[in-house]
Amino acid sequence: MDVLGFVIRLWLAFPRPLGVTVGMVLLATLADVLMPLAAGRLVSDVAEPAVQSARLHHALWMVAALAGCGFGSVLAKRYAYLGITRLTTRVMQKIGTESFAHVQRLSTDWHANTFAGSTVRRLTRGMWAVDMLDDTLLLMLLPEFCLLVLTTLVLGWHWPAMGVMLGVLSALFVALSCMLTLRYVAPSAQAANAGDSKVGAALADAITCNAVVKAFGAETREEERLTHTLDQWRTATARMWIRGTDSANIQAAAVVVMRLSLAAAAVWLWCKGQAGPGDVAYVLTMTFLVQGYLREIGQQVSVVQRSVNEMEELLLLWRTPLTVADPAQPVSLHVAHGDIEFKHVTFQYPGQKTALFTDLSVRIAPGSRVGLVGPSGSGKSTFTKLLLRLYAQNSGHILIDGVDTASVRQSDLRRQIALVPQEPILFHRSLAENIAYGRPDATAEQIAQAARLANAADFIERLPDGYATLVGERGVKLSGGERQRVAIARAFLADARILVLDEATASLDSESEALVQEAMERLMQGRTVLIVAHRLATVVGLDRILVFEHGRIVEDAPHAELVQHEGGLYQRLYALQSL
Ligand code: ADP
């Protein structure tokens, strides 16, 4: 119901194609309903000798009506298809854009906990589910419903008893097909699909681990395993096919019974003198028509059920709330100095039992370089995430140049803080595009300049395609140090007053390390810098070091002072690392 409401709301966003589709479907159905009527009248006409010119005239009119209905139905169906093509493609596009926009804004947490592949699949499957749903609901079930109502009415108007009979028989038939498809065929299809996935998984597992299989000479063992899985698959698939056939046969038999009953009723009416040959012809043609329409109704209902399930997944995505929402009336932020202040900040991760930060206050002066150190899990990264507003604090304020970050648009805030993450992620686009990501309008000269400052120009210019080199998915074609220097070049171009560096934990070779270090030093010039440091060597030269422990800042001074602090955490950490 939820999904259907959602789909109907989407349809209503495009009233024109929706109107054309529904209107034309109704017209085509009406033409189909009139056809047996005209056929019946024609038979009545030809049952009499053709000597009376009025009869002949009428018969010719009926032939014309048949032609009109036939072509009218074809034409109306064509326009219905054109209408639904527009409707469906637009709805799919709308779903695609809006879901993507929502997914992009979902929290870092959500993205961290969700496989990208599965999100992509949910999105595209949801889009295609709309296609199936549109076709089945508008092009199949809607005309079927209208046809049943109309023929029942036409028949009931002539002979009320026959109308009731057709209504009841059709309802029984629809119920029977739905039950067969949903209760009998669908579960076996699910089992067969599960079997199919198992075979795929078993094959992939054994083939990826082929080296192990070889090393233990276990080929036969693996083959036996696969045979076992294939056995299950075979049983399940055979059951699905047989049930499909059973269901089709039962439905075909039901249709025969339905047709016979209506024909018998017509003959009975003829016996009582209430129906002529034309009426019998009408009833027979009409039952063929109804049967043609209803033949696949069970199948269609199951398609609707499946698409609804797939849409539900998408709807769930759509309904996932943004953990950090933008303010309704954002103020604009222009960071001129890079003055950062945390004021009584309390923050607790959703799902954690206790708060990580309680009443944390700290001020970072413009242009100062601050190292964040402390044991793993002490809250260093979270501190920078709060600054970037990837998470919202539960209480307290974070101010940049005196502006509360909660009052500005997140994209506005993040554009003005350059971030060099621990493991830079690159798009599968050219190096130039990757470097210019923070400033898409940068000229080639500016890009090259940023690369030079980041010590990246040398290796880039050595590549055969230079700045046009595609870097491979997530930048896999570059070494760790090179990726990092590209990220630094990116930060140079972004030219933000505030810089957040997350030091790479993975060790680079010493030459690469020196190049990265040098580029970082250059990048830090004249900015407020926060460095999440894993090696204390990095922070020795900084203006100030904040030492974190269990979400508290336990020490706050430059290196020279901290090493003097007997029994301090920094001194202990320093002693450990010096070893
Ligand atoms: P550090 O950067 O100092 O290693 P973090 O700031 O990453 O520490 O983590 C601080 C604490 O918060 C840790 O106890 C960690 O388990 C917890 N934490 C980090 N990220 C999340 C998250 N997304 N959800 C819940 N808890 C988290």
C-alpha cells in the first residue's frame, strides 16, 4: 500500500502522460468490449435472408463497426504505449535523480556501514521495478478490470442472470489464478532462485580459491561439493517448472469450464426463446475476449508483488533520515581567518552507550598548527568530523570565525575546509579532474602549479598521458605516496583557510615519505592546520599538541613542554615510540 501510494504520487507529478495513457487504455478497452456486440448483431443480421435491403444495410454497418473497433483499439493502444513510455521514463529519471541526491547526503556513518554495490543495485532495481509496475498496473490490470466491469454490465443489462454469472465466474477465476501463482508457484520460484545463487556462490568460491584446492589436491572433493549443490538446484528448479505447468493447466481448464458455463447458459436462454443466434454469437465471442484478457492475470499479480518488494527496498533508502540536516535558513560563511572554537561540546555516537565528548571546550587560534595525538579510539578523528559537521554535536557550539557551524549549509562549510584524508580516494577520471575537484574552474596552469607545490608534478609528467591519465577505480593505479600527493595538490587548489590532515598510517618508503612531508609543510603555510597524527615525529615541530584520552583533552602544549611533563600521557607515548 505504501509503495502503491508512492508510485501514484510519482505518476501524478506527470499528469499529461498519465492522462494520455489512462484515457487511451480506456478507449482501447471500450473498443474491445463493443466488438463482440457488433459481431453478435452481424450474426443476427445474416441469420435472415439478405433480400431485405434494410438488413443488408445494417449488416454492412456492423462490418464497418467491427473495422472501426478493431482499428480504434489498435490506434488507442499505440497512443497508450507512447503515453506510458513518456510517463515511465520520466518517473524513472525522477526516482534516479532524487534517490541519488538523498543517498549522497546520507551520513558518513551510513555510507561506512553500507556496501556501495548493494546501494547501486537497490537504486537501479527500484528504477526498473517502476517500469514493471507501470506496465502491469496501467497496461494490463487496468484494462482487465475495466473489461470485466463493462462486459458484466453489458451482459447484465441484457440478461441480469448472465451478468451475475459472468461476474461471479470471473471473480472466481481471478482468485484461483492469484492463489495458484502466489501460493503455489511463487514459493517454488523463490527456492529455485536461492538454489541458483548457491550454485553461483559455490562456483565462485571454489574458483577463487583454486590455488588452495590445487595445493591440497582437492579437486574431486570440490566437484562432489558442487554436485551436491547442483542436486538441490535441480530438484528446486524442476519443482518450479512443474508447478508452473500445473498452474497453467489448471487455469486453462478453469477457462474451459467458464466458457462452457456461459455457452450453456446462452443455449438455455435460446431454448426459452430469450436469445437468438446473434446473442449466442455475442456470448461466445465475448468469452473469448475475456479469456484473452484474463489469461495472464495471476502472472501479473505476481509481477506486481515482486516489483512492490523491490520498490520497498528503494523506499527504505528514501526514508533513511539524514542524520545531519541543513538549517532551514542557513547563514553564509566566509572563512577569512580560520579561528576555530569548540564551546561546551557534548557528543555521543548513535548506538554508543556513553558520550565520547562531554563539555569539551577548546580554542584554536587562526594560523596555528595543531597536532591531535592520543591512543587509538581516544576521539581524534571524531574531533575533526565534528568540525566538518559530518556528525552533529548533541549540545554545545562549534564556531569558525565566530559563526556557529550549525547555522551554515554543510556544503558551504566543507568547501572552506580542505581535507587530506588518511587514504585519499580518487575518482576514475583524469588526474587533472581529480586535482581540480575542489575548484572545477581551475586552468591547466593552476592545476600544474598545484601539482608542483604538492611534489606531484614530476611523476605526473612522466606518465605517457600526463594530466589526462585516468587513475583507475579509486586510484588503484597510483602508489600510496602518489595518491597522497594528488590529494595534497587538490587541497592546494581548494585553497581553504582551514586544513585538516589525517596522517597516513600505512608506511610509505622513505623517499616518498620525504616528498609527502615536504609537500605538507608547504601546504600548511599560512593556514590553520589540524593534524591527526599517528607518529609523534610529525608533531614535534607544531605550535601546539592536543593530547586526547577517552574523549578528553588531557594535555595541551607544544612538544618541548609536553616531554618535560613527568608522568604525562604524551611523555609515555613518546617514550614508547622512541623505543
Ligand atoms: P581515534 O581517531 O582517536 O582513533 P575515533 O575518533 O575514531 O578515535 O573514535 C573514538 C571512539 O568513538 C572510539 O571508541 C570508536 O569506537 C567510537 N566510534 C568511532 N566512530 C564511530 C561510529 N561511526 N559509530 C560509533 N562509534 C564510533
